[in-house]
Amino acid sequence: MKKIILIILILLLILFAGAQFFQPEKNEGERNIETDLFQTAIVNDPIKALFTASCYDCHSNSTNYPWYSKVSPVSWYLFDHVKVGKEALNFSEWGTYTDSEKISQLVDIGETVSDGEMPLKSFLIIHKEAKLSEEEIQKIVNWTEQEGMRIMEGNQ
Ligand code: HEC
């Protein structure tokens, strides 16, 4: 019996080691490119810091990878979140959104943050600093309203 357990453990170890050769493509584009939110909207430093710490890892072309996120299968789990997250909202491409897309994203940002849906819970387990306080949530909501107004006023 002991022997079987040992063989299974060794097989698992080999499988784990082998899995390291299969890594998803990394999301490591440049930060702060021309079309980035920070270049194309009015964002003050405190809000920039909140978005950078709590959202940019999944909603931009540039993820800050901690070491363990480079280990399979964690890397695949993360890859999937970034891929789906970027499809929903990509701050690196903010400048390419139309005004109505921006406004609808701003509304969604306010809602998902207020409801505690974003940042994703699984992210907060390892990124404690990304958790938003009530005050920070309010700051983000206020910002989405200001930015939305600014866009609408620009169109009058
Ligand atoms: C760990 C990755 C991750 C982090 C961090 C994260 N998101 Fe998301 N986000 C996702 C994924 C995946 C989706 C798409 C699936 C979903 O709606 O759950 C998404 C969807 C969204 C959407 C679209 C929701 C909709 O209804 O379509 C908005 C808006 C959003 N996120 C805003 C944010 C904001 C703002 C932050 C930071 C405060 C943030 N997210 C942090 C992964 C993340």
C-alpha cells in the first residue's frame, strides 16, 4: 500500500514538473501607453493608485506577476481571468472606446465596485492590499460620475 502511494506521489510530481513547460503567454505589455486610461481621461493620483493596485492586473495589457503566478496550473488560472477581464474592460485601450462605451464602462465600474463584485474575490485572497475600503469605493464612484459628466459636457 505504501508503495502505491509513493508511486502515485512520484507520478504527480513528474506531472507537476512537466506542466511547468506549458506556460500561457504573459500579459506584459507596456504601462501608460498613449491609449491608456491615465493618458486619455482626467484621473488624479489617489484614483490612479487604486486602479493600479486593484484592477490593472486583470484589466490592462500589463499584469504585475508575483512569482507563484508563474507556476502551472496557477498561471493558467490567472491567464484565463486576465483574458476574460480584458475582454470586458481594458484600461490600456480606454482611448479607443467611443464616448458611449466609456460612459457605459464608467457606470459598470461604479456598480461592480459598489456591489463588491470587483476586484474578484479570488484576487483578494493573495492581494490583500487590493481590497477597497468603503471610502475608496466612494472615491471611485465619485470619479466615475465626474468623468462621465466631463465626457457628456464635451459633447454639448
Ligand atoms: C483577478 C482579476 C480581476 C481584477 C483584479 C478585477 N477584475 Fe474586473 N473583471 C474580471 C473578469 C474575469 C471579468 C469578466 C467576468 C465577470 O464579469 O465576472 C471582469 C469584469 C469587469 C467589469 C465588467 C462587468 C460587466 O458587467 O460586464 C467591470 C466594469 C470590471 N470588471 C471592473 C473592475 C474594476 C473597477 C476593478 C478594480 C477595482 C476590477 N474589475 C478588478 C477580472 C478582474
